[in-house]
Amino acid sequence: MNQAIQFPDREEWRADLQAVCFPALVNGMQLMCALSAETMVRRFGGDEPRQWLALFSENRWDLEEEASDLIRDQQEDDQGWVWLS
């Protein structure tokens, strides 16, 4: 499947989901991607949302590549979100 995937710089902490969330544009359609607080701590450390956003920015390229792979493999959940683990 050939998909054009872009990631705008619009990551944010969502307290209601306890996750860092960021959009992906897939052939012009928006899809949401996320990393839970638990995943952020396990992978990068930190203990608060401000740190997790900074860690996300530091690791942006790798996380976007991982999200791209999951999108290409159609790994969206029932709500259409891609959760990185």
C-alpha cells in the first residue's frame, strides 16, 4: 500500500487519555497517534507531561517512523487511533 504520511508538529499531552498524542496526515486524512504515559516512562523516563513532551520532541524522528510502520500495517484501534508501544 503506497500512502503519503506526514506528521505536523502538533503533539500535545492529553490528560483524559494519559498520553502524548500527535496527528498524522495519511493521504490528506487525519489520523491520531499516541504514546501512553506508561510507555513514555518505560521507553524514555521522565515523570511528568512537560518532560514527556520534551522527550517526544527529542525522539520525534524515530517515533514518527514507528507510527508510519503501524499506519502502513493498518494497526489502528477501534476508534481509529494508532498506539505506539
